[in-house]
Amino acid sequence: MASVDYLERIPNNVNLRENRRLLRALEEWQPRYLSWWNEVGPEGYQAKDVYLRTAVSVDREGWAHFDYVKMPEYRWGIFLAESEPNRVIGFGDHQGHPAWQDVPGEYRGTLRRLIVTQGDTEPASVEQQRHLGRTCPSLYDMRNIFQVNVEEGRHLWAMVYLLQAYFGRDGREEADELLRRRSGDSDKPRILGAFNEKTPDWLSFFMFSFFTDRDGKYQLAALAESGFDPLSRTCRFMLTEEAHHMFVGETGVGRIVQRACELQREHRTDDIRRFGGIDLSTIQRYLNFHFSVSLDLFGAEVSTNAANFYTLGLKGRFEEGKKSDDHRLHEATYPVTTLEHGQIVSRDTPALVSLNERLRDDYIADCQRGVERWNQVIKRHGIDVELRLPHRGFHRAIGGCAAARIAPDGRLVSEAEWQAKQAEWLPTGEDQEYVASLMKPVVARAQFANWIAPPARGINSKPVDFEYVRLE
Ligand code: BYC
Ligand code: FE
Ligand code: FE
């Protein structure tokens, strides 16, 4: 396998030097990528030195290099996890056959659509977050969001590599379309719903990184099982970067929770807006929103698309290799939550068409573990409140529950009750205005906005008050 060529214009371990046709396609695409970055990437700070991590190898140990970089000079590269010799397809009709090193002709369209859907989310999130550098609560946080942004940019590169290396002309066209769609644009929106929502403030950003980047983790893990080996290897490497995005989300929300508790204790009231904090009930409403829109990203509970992806060997289950069933699932069933005659019920459903729901279940369990860690923070402060994930049917736009009004506790409610309670369950205009009013940049070293606690430690063993972004 080729070692990492870090000196090339496009750092890579796919032997670009030898593949002139692909190199040319990528070199043609690169200026378009950079103009996209300059047009809708992070607003401001493009000329500043940011202490960033860059992928320079695919070794599990030591794959990252930390240094000051100006974002437009970031070395967006193409890295695939090491190939597993003699890898075989682990599930579906082709189980046991050698993994495909080329696109299986009959599945070309389906595979391309999966790659485009995945690829589309990456630049979308950068667009959604582009204004946030301007209102960062600290230099540490500013650095973290830029880190996430450049890596989402690299994830786009990862998918564009697949399109250009394996899909010829239509792949090149899709690669260009990925730079043409825009988050929230009514004419050319991004493909999936959550990626057209606004990320207007840092509470939303941290919730997004916790809930929506975690959808990324589960989708990438399912694609990492793919019988199409280049996709599998690409996704396996992306997952190593993804962990930091979720870390940013979990610790970000955790620090806001901590600050809320400190203010609540200090002033002996949960009405902490007077003291510039974000109260736990506001945090809960934001949580409800971001969890529910992220659940939609898994698709419908019953999906023949999902069954096909699996049967064809294109997209597996989370940790497919660790499961001990037949990996074909023709006979198996899976319990699916659905709406029947105005009731929420769990129904055993053929497992193949239930794969979206199963992946969603894995995801929900992971979210629950994070919420419990936030609750530990609250408990340590002796406060008798718990954050909760709302019911999976709450506020859904995709799937069986989208047709009903479901309360966070899982009760079916009337339209009238929904309208009356919505302000308790979802962020209100007033919440958004209040949170927006807190978004004042804090860029002095060692300083943090009043609504968020400092992190427990810095990045890459640097101190918390390190100069993560050089503003001079
Ligand atoms: N919005 O059969 P169904 C990330 C459509 S995040 C709009 O249930 P399927 C990241 C669907 O296209 C991870 N439309 O759908 C995170 C279908 O249309 P057609 C992103 C939707 O195909 C943070 C129809 O409804 N990766 O990486 O089983 C920052 C029927 O639905 C939506 C992936 O998504 C929706 N939410 O499942 C940066 C992986 N849901 O065919 C990055 C690749 C469904 O009837 N994608 N529809 O016209 C997939 O695996 C699947 O496409 C989905 C949907 C899981 C998304
Ligand atoms: Fe990503
Ligand atoms: Fe991410």
C-alpha cells in the first residue's frame, strides 16, 4: 500500500502521483473548492494563524500533526485507512465474496447516491456554521469550531475522491454539484433536512456537534462496513476525525450545563438569565430540537432503500462484524416503533426493511450515555433536575410518527395541546433572542464568556489559556 505522500499539492495515501487522470480531475476541482471555501466557509479569520490538527498519516497512533495554519492553506488531503488484505463482504447477498475494489456495475447508481448524500452533509455543516467565529465564547472554542470546519471540508474531499476516482464523468458532475448546493437555499438546498436548518448560536452549534455529528458517526460506521472497499476505507479514516467533533459537542454542552449549575447555586434560583446564564430548561428545549431533527436523518423506520443497500452489500449495520447472526436477515424480525390507529406501538417487522430504525436505536443509546454524563454534572452541584432525551416520535418530519403530535414524554396529544405546549418543548423566539443576546465574542487569552465554563483541559496538552488563534 502507498505511504502518505505529504509533499504533493494534495497530500494522500492513494498514490495520486501515479494516477495522472485522477490527479488532473482533483487539481481542476481544487480551485472550485477553494472559491467555495472563501465564499461560504468561516466568515473572517481566514488570514489568522489557527492552531489546527492536520491528518498526516493513517497510523492509529500519531496520525495527526498540530501547528499554526491559515485556514485557506490547510492541507486537505485524501486518506484511506490501511487496506485489510483479503477483506470479504460481511453481509447481504454477496457475503463471503471478496470486497469490490471497483464499483460493481449494477449498483453504480445506488452507490453514487449514497456517496453524494453523505458528501453533501459535509460542506453543508460548514455553511451552517460560517458566522460563529465572530461570536466565539473563547479562543479555545474558536479554534475548535475551525478545526471541525476544516475537517468537514476534508470529508467532502474524501467523498469527491470516490466520485472522481470511480464514477467517471457523472462522478465529476456530482463533485461540482456538491459545491453548488447551499444550506438553506430555496432553489438549491442541501439534500437532508437538518442540513438546511440554521446554526445561529453556539448553544445550537454544540447541540449540532453532539447530535448531528453523531448521526455522521453512525452513518459512517454503517458505510465503513460496505463491500465497496474504497468507501469502507475512506469512512474508517473519517471516523477517527469524527470523534473530536462529538467531543466538542459533548464538552461544549457540558460546560454550559456546568455554568448554569454554578449560577443557580450562587444565586439560589433557577432564573439565571438575570445573571447571564443559559438555564437548564432552555438547554432542554434546544436538546429536544436537535435530537428530533437528527433522528429524522436516519430515514423512515420501514425502508426498502435500506433493505436494498444491505442486501446489495453496500451499507451494513453498526458493528456488523461483531454481530453473530447470519448477516443476511431474510428470516429475522426487528421491533419497530410506529403509529397505528392513533396509537404508538412496537411491532415486529422484517429486519431487512427495519435497518434505518436499528441504526437509530444504536444512535439513541449512544446519545443517552452522553446525556447521563451531563446529568452527572447537575447532580454534582446538588441540583435536582435531569436532562432527558424526548420520545423518538417527538417533533418528527420523517417516518411514521411524522403524522402525529407526540409530546416529549411519548403521549399522543391533540393539535390544541401541541400548540399550547410547544413553547415548553421547543426553543421559542424568545429563547433564541435571549441566546443570541449572549453571543458576544470573547477573544482575550484565558477569558471565557460568562455563560460557559472553561474546559477541563486544553487541546493537544496545551494549557487552556494557550493562544489557539493568533489575532495579531
Ligand atoms: N431529509 O427510504 P427512506 C454527517 C428521503 S451526517 C430529506 O427512509 P433511506 C455529518 C430519501 O432520500 C450523516 N429526505 O430513505 C454530520 C428517500 O427518497 P426517495 C450523513 C429524506 O434512503 C454533521 C425517501 O425519503 N450520511 O455525516 O433509507 C456534520 C424515503 O426514505 C430524509 C448519510 O445520510 C431526510 N432526513 O434513508 C457534517 C448516509 N430521509 O428515494 C456531516 C447516506 C429520507 O424516495 N445516506 N429521505 O426519493 C443514507 O444512507 C440514506 O440516504 C438515509 C435515508 C439514511 C439518509
Ligand atoms: Fe464529517
Ligand atoms: Fe463531523
